Amino acid sequence: MVHTYEVLVDIREYFELTSSASHNETARYEVDAESRQVADGMARIQAKRDHPKCTECDVRVTRLLR
């Protein structure tokens, strides 16, 4: 059975490879998936697609919406 999960992804993008200056943000996604693990993976893929310079991401499935 497919459910809709709310997933928050903390994203860190460094401006340059040799610099410690970075940009941090949190993206919110609603993901239709069969389990929390699948929702986690789908949100990670979407975050990398939306933020191609992302060097670190932390995924949290926060709640079940439907």
C-alpha cells in the first residue's frame, strides 16, 4: 500500500572545494512510497537532482500524511 510521507532534507553546499564557506538549507518533499525507507531514498534522489552541488544531505522522514 502506498502512503504519502513528509520528508525533510538538510542540504549543505560548499561554495568551493577548498573553502569551508557553505550554504545550508532544508527542503521539504511529499513522497508517495510503500515504506519509510523507500521515501528516504526517493527524497535523497530528488534533493540531489534539485541541488546538484550538494555535498552533504541528511534525510528525515517526519510524518505520514496519507
